[in-house]
Amino acid sequence: MGGETLNPYENLANAIVLQAVKDYRLTDDEAELAEIERFFRSDWFGVLTDVDPEYLIRRLRKEKDK
């Protein structure tokens, strides 16, 4: 087949993180943005991914400023 396939748990973890990113991009509600940022900084986020939450938040805020 070529390449390594992700297991179902990795797929689910990736989907959760990607949905949070999509939600962040689609909202302008400050309370919702703060809630999503809390998720990015949570221990649970750290279980789901190795992405640096502060880096992700900076990038998403930069997108919002455009």
C-alpha cells in the first residue's frame, strides 16, 4: 500500500483538532474564541496532538487580523 496509515484513534484526534481550528476561523464571538483557546491550552489538547498550542493560537489570531 505504501505509507503508514493512521489508526482510528489518531484519525479521531486529528478530526477533533481540525474541527476546533475550523470553529475558530468561522466565529467572531469573543467568548467562543476564548473557549476554543482554552481547549487549545488544555491537557486534553496535549493528549490529542503534539502541536504547540501557543503557536497555533498565534497563527489563528494572525489570520483573524487580516
